[in-house]
Amino acid sequence: MLTQLISLLENKKDGLSLFEISRLMDAQPSAVRSMLELLVRKGRLAEIGPDGKVCAVCGLESNCQLLAIKGKRYIVCERQLDN
């Protein structure tokens, strides 16, 4: 399923949200969240905000109104696309 998840995101320039991925994979959001967290930790995916910026470099993630309203999106890290 991890490979399926990465494949799903490879062609999504603006990424997908947890719930979009869950719907497309026909999987429970809790299961998808675990996979997303693992792939982010491994550096295969990056979390971005609704504005397209990478959340990890912002430093305001805990107070972000955009994230509170729209949630995170996930993209494949560029270095993974080059492999």
C-alpha cells in the first residue's frame, strides 16, 4: 500500500489531503495517516500547507489558521521523483 500511496501522489503537483487520499485508496483515514507519517519521517513525502509551502520549514505550524481550516496536503519529495 505504501507504493500505491506514493504512486498516487507522484502526478499531483498540488498534493492531496488525507481525506482525498483515503477516498482514492478506499482506506480508513487512520490507516492512511499512519502511512503518511511513516513516509514523511523517511523523507519520501513532504507535508505542505494549503498555500503550497512546506510546513516543516515555517515554524508556525501550531498556530497556522490555514492548516486549521484546510488541513495539510502531501507531496512526493522531489529527490524521490529523480530516482
